Amino acid sequence: MNLTLVTEFLLIAFTEYPEWALPLFLLFLFMYLITVLGNLEMIILILMDHQLHAPMYFLLSHLAFMDVCYSSITVPQMLAVLLEHGAALSYTRCAAQFFLFTFFGSIDCYLLALMAYDRYLAVCQPLLYVTILTQQARLSLVAGAYVAGLISALVRTVSAFTLSFCGTSEIDFIFCDLPPLLKLTCGESYTQEVLIIMFAIFVIPASMVVILVSYLFIIVAIMGIPAGSQAKTFSTCTSHLTAVSLFFGTLIFMYLRGNSDQSSEKNRVVSVLYTEVIPMLNPLIYSLRNKEVKEALRKILNRAKLS
């Protein structure tokens, strides 16, 4: 068969509902602004308040930075699609967007796993917590997350964009992501897909194993303390558990299913969840359920009133 190779991609998500374009544009723009402002506020709060210079908040500041980054890779593009009723992306720009989103998303997974390890040390090894998670150890762990995210993104991007794309160039999605791209492939793609899946295993399932094992030890430790202190101890983990459940729940639905099970409409909804809704909610999750963050915010607000 004579097939035309794709040299650019056309994003057409939500264009079948032109009457909803403006309301969706305004809604997603508002959510994006809240995401950026909320996460930047969290970063500034952690930097300014010495009480928040603990290892957990150091990791949280990087998580907030990653949320801003990977939302900024996808949401402006989605806004352009809604405003222009579709947007064309060159092959190179699509690959760059895929690489950056994979890079920031992978780091997000690793940071959530490191935060679970942090909670394990705080609950199960409280006397060794400060000596284990020194400043040098924190920097090394975060640097490792960045390097692992870079390697994963490089391998997955090279594997994905050495595939041949032919036929239609339309992507019914909000950005250049793997599931819709695989639908455009033609020719032999088994080797690249296996490689992509293998490196995906080192991101999502590996991070989940670290989180599950950490919380298994935490639950065992909490069961061994007096009943009156159990709820108070576990409350230090609830914010992280909420964020983990939301983030990994959407990723599992999106990436750990067979390609034949992918539904464009469901995928678009889920993609909005992990690119807009969850990054917007994370600052609220970590501030509303955290006394130290609320106290630090109260101090800064009082200083602002006095000045």
C-alpha cells in the first residue's frame, strides 16, 4: 500500500464541540493560573519559612516545581487548540513536547516515591531521620530522580519517534502523548513498543512498589503504638497518600492498559485530570491538611499586614 508519511500532527481535541470552545478555554485558563500561582506560592513559602526547611518540604518544593513545569508543557497547547479549533505541530515540536512531558512526569513519580520513603523514615526511624536525610542526602536523592527522569524521557522519546507515522495526522488529544501517537504508527513497531513499556515499568510500577512497601512498614509501625497516638501519627501521611492516589490512579488508567482499550473521549478527560486538576489540587492538599504549612502562611500574611 502507498502510505503518506506524517511530517506534522494536528491536535483536534474537543473541536467536535465548537460551542464549548470558549467556556472550556476560560475554565482551563483559570485552572492553569491557579495551578501556577498555587505551586509557586508553595515554593516561596518553603523557601521563606525556616520551619519548612525539613526534608519533606524540600521534596515538596521540587514536586510543586514539577507540577508547574509539566502543566506548562501541555495546558497552553490545549488552550491554543480550543481557541483556534485545532493546532498544527511540527514533527520536531511534537517530539520536544513529548520528551519534556515525559521528563517532568517521570520526576514527579520519583519524587512521590521519595516522599513515601521520607514518611517511612519519619515514622519508623524517627531517631535516625535527621542523620539519614542530611542536606547532602536530600540533594543526591533529588538529583537521582532528575537523572532517572532524563534517561527515561530520552529512551522513550527516541523509541517513539523512530516509529513510522502514516495515514492521518490528526491526534484527538490535548498534546503529543504516547497512546494517541501509537494509533498513527504503521509498519513494524514491536521492538520500540517493548522498549517504551520496559522503561515505563521503571517509572510508574517501580515508584508504586517503593510507595507501597514504605506504607506497609508505616502501617506495621503504627499498629505497634498506643491507640490514642495512631491517628495523629498517620495524619502526617494523609496528604501524601491523597496526592499519590490521585496521580497514580490516573496514570495507571492512562498508560498501563492495552492500546486496543484506549478510548479517545475517556483519555481526554483523564489527561485533563493529571495535567490540570491534580497539579491545581496538590498545593491545597498539602496546605489544608498540614498545620506547619498553614502556620507558615499565617506568619507571612501577618507580616504583610504589618508592613
